[in-house]
Amino acid sequence: MSTLLDRAGQDELLTSRGDVMTVLREVVDGERDLFPLRYARMMSRHHRPSGAVPVLVLPDGPGIASVLPYDVVRRQLAAHGVDVLMMEHRGVGLSRLDARGDDLPARALRLDHVLGDITAVLDHARVPQVALYGVGYGALLAQAFAARHPQRVRALVLDSPMSGPDDEAVSQRAVRQQYWEGDQGLAPLLRTLDEDGSIAASEAGPVIMAVHEVGGPDAVRDLVNLLAGGRGLVAYQGVRDVLARRWFDAAPYLNERDLLAPIAVGQLGMGRHADGGPLDPLVNAGHDACRAHEEGVRFEGLPWEAATLSAQVLAPTLVLTGAQDLLTPPQIARDLARLLPRAALVEVPGAGHSMLDSHSRIAQVAIRWAAVGAVRELADRAEDLAQLPEAPLSQVLSAGVRLALAAERLSPWALRLQRARLHRLEQRRSPTSRSSRRVTVR
């Protein structure tokens, strides 16, 4: 018998909620072994608009969970008359274990299997036609499903969309163009910080990307200016440590990537373009890819041709992108919108990656319009969308970054902490390595 101290017991407790459903799915198509695929459904108690269909929301990933992180969003949508479903990606959270309570095997983690999961969820929920809202990886799945099952898709919203394994190269190029190349903006100052040993540019890419995604260019500017003035290293090193140790990538029922190398590395090519050069945002993803290769995972690409698949999506589509998104830069969304036969594009000024997470009110408006098939008409209201505020959590994270930087800028104790931390770092590092160069604190 399972207990609450083991994973199966926790799953049993969480699935006792009235909004979580279970579909028994084949671990691998054609095999007899089954696993419980979970999805959440929040059916509105309010009047649904005439002609509205349910909306299936597919979050980013492949390791991001659906059931727990987006509970509030589902309730808010239901309060506005939306019948909303969210599928827990296989290999993650409540869809992680097989019927015996063991982790799903690597052979079960394939994009074609995930598309089959979507069909199974809609069949189980008795939803003949649906609107799809996909973010990043979820947007890639939404496109593939719409191309393969056009009769089942009323409308599409592709938020910060992923289009294929080369997207990371576009992201890498965008980071370097904004923060490393040329003689404008912060680029000259970052190159100087690298040259004098204040930071190692080969390690700084993930930090710059993370600070940009949370606080935007203003937060990056504040951090770089602090570093140039001899402060800011506590904040810089703290962000770097969190990213390098993958604290956010191993949060049960929230973000679990440890099983997903066959999809992430083998099919999506994550980390494939890492080059270790200046301000490479893919450094950590490259390390993950190397470990996956050592375990036998090889890059094989998508099980479909991306451009051909996009051309087969016949449903009316809204492509949403943040003008400041460096994770999936706007150029990806623009190129995709040109390929989709019935697409409209909205670029949101001042926004970064994922409207669902950073600007949930924009996402919820788009979901409500998708339910009635009117997504392209929403493009005419782009200015109104841009006026909607950030999500509360996004505001808190952004404020936290600004507060941390302000504390280092204003507090004399920050300078003492930096000196002590730098002394410990210098003792641990090899004097011959690039990353061990002495950092001068003014």
C-alpha cells in the first residue's frame, strides 16, 4: 500500500481533487503496459457564450507541469464562462509514473506519443472540437495536432511559439546582438567586464538571459552598471548558482525535466547549438545535452517537417509574441505567421516570453476569444491588449530583482559580502582557468 511519503501516494492524494481526471494510456503504442495520464478540467458554472467550444491549454515544456501551476488560471477562466482543460505532459508530475509506480521508460517519451495523449484526453472528455492555446513547446504540439486533426480544432493561439530545433540558434543570436555585439547599449561595458576579469563572458549568457526574462533590459542594465562599479557580484553569482544547479528544473509537480532527454535533446535538439562562446545563453542546456549523449540519447529531429506541417494548419490562428522575448524571439513568431495559412500576428510591447505566465490577462482574453473561434479578430485589438498589466507573479519576480539590485547598490554590507564571497571563490578556483581570473572590487 502506498503512503504519502512516496510518489505514488502523493499522486493518489492530488488526483482525489474533483477537477483531475485519469486516462489509461499505453506506455508505448502497441504495447500492453499502461500508465495513468492525468488532465484537469474546470467546467464553468456560468453561461457559456453561444457556439463556444472547450479550450485545451498546453503549457511550455517539455518538463513544465499543468495541473498544479495553473490552478488559479483555470478557475479565473471558468469564472468567465470558459470550459478549460489542461493535460499533464507524460513524464511530468501526475503523468510521470506507470501503473506499477515506476518512472516512465525512455522509449515512452516521444512526440508522437504526446500527440496521441492529446487525442486520448479529448476523447475521454467527450470533446469533439476544441480550441488550442499552446505556449512554446505546447505551441509546437498544438500546430502538429491541428495539422493532423483539422476537423477537431476550432481555433489556435500560439504563444511565444517554438517552431523547431533551430529556434535556440535564433535565441543565441538575439542575446548576442542585444548585449554583446556593436558599440551601442551595454555591449561595450560587458566586453570590458570580461576583459578585466570581473565576469567570464563564456559563463554569463544564462545569467543575462534570466535577468532579462524576469526584469527586462532595465534590470540587465542595473546589474551590469553595478558590476562595472565594483558591486553586484552577489546577485550575479546567486543567479548563476541557481541556474547551474537546476533548482527550478527539479521541482516535483511543477517542473521536472529529468526523464525528458529523449524529447528535449533527442527530438527538440535542446542544447545542440551551444558553442561556449561569449554570452552563450545555451551553456547549461549544452551541458544537459552532453550528459544525455553519454546516456545514449542522439539528436534525430522532429518526426515531421516543420514548414510542411505549418502549411497544413487550416484553423484560424493568433500568434502572440513578446517584443522583448529572447527565449523565443519575435522573429520566430513572424516567420511562423507567414507560413500558417490563416494566421494573424500580435507583438506585445514590453513583454517577454509566455503571455500565459507573464501576462496572464492577455492570455485569458485570447483563450476566451479562441473558444468562439474569433482569434484573428483579436489582432485588431492589439493596442488594447498591450495595456493589460503583467501577471501578479511576474510583477513580484521583477520587483524582487530590482530590490536585490537596489540593496547591493545602497548597502555598505553588500560590498563586504562580495569581498568575502570573492575570497572564497578565488581559493576554490584553479589559478590557470579563465573563470579563476581575479575580480577587482572597487
